[in-house]
Amino acid sequence: MVRVYAPGNADNPLVSVLHAKLSGLPPSTVITCGHDPLRSDGVWLADALKAAGVPTLHTHYDEMPHGFLMFSRLTRRADESMDEMARETAKAFAK
């Protein structure tokens, strides 16, 4: 995807956070899904955040497509994921 949107800038952290300094970031939630061209980037990001010492929750919805969060009328999984993100955000701000 980087070659499509930002040719020649793959290592720029403004293009891909995988090249940014991740340590010191607040707790993070990464949602990935099975039918998504960006799935592996999301998995890599979750792993990189964990390796940098960032508390990270990674949830994978294998049967869902890219953009499934907008499909709340079609699948409960969208609402479940949004609820999970809201819970994680509330926990982070409660500290």
C-alpha cells in the first residue's frame, strides 16, 4: 500500500508508523481483520508496540473485511469492536 500512496517514502514515519519511535506511547488497541490488504501491517504494528513496551491489545476478526467498523447494520462484529475500543479508551483515561 505504501508503494501506491507514498512511493519512495516507505521508511518515513509519517507514512508508516512502523518506522517511528514507539516507546513511551500510551496503551494502544490494534484491530485487524482477515480480508484486509493492510492486515499484516496491523499485526506488525501490534508486535512492534509490544516490543517497544507499549501496553497493547490486538484483536483480530478473521472473517471481517477492511472497513467492517462501518457495517454495524450488517454485522454485530462492528459494534463489538467499537465497544471494545470504547472500553479500552475508558480504561486508559481512568488511570
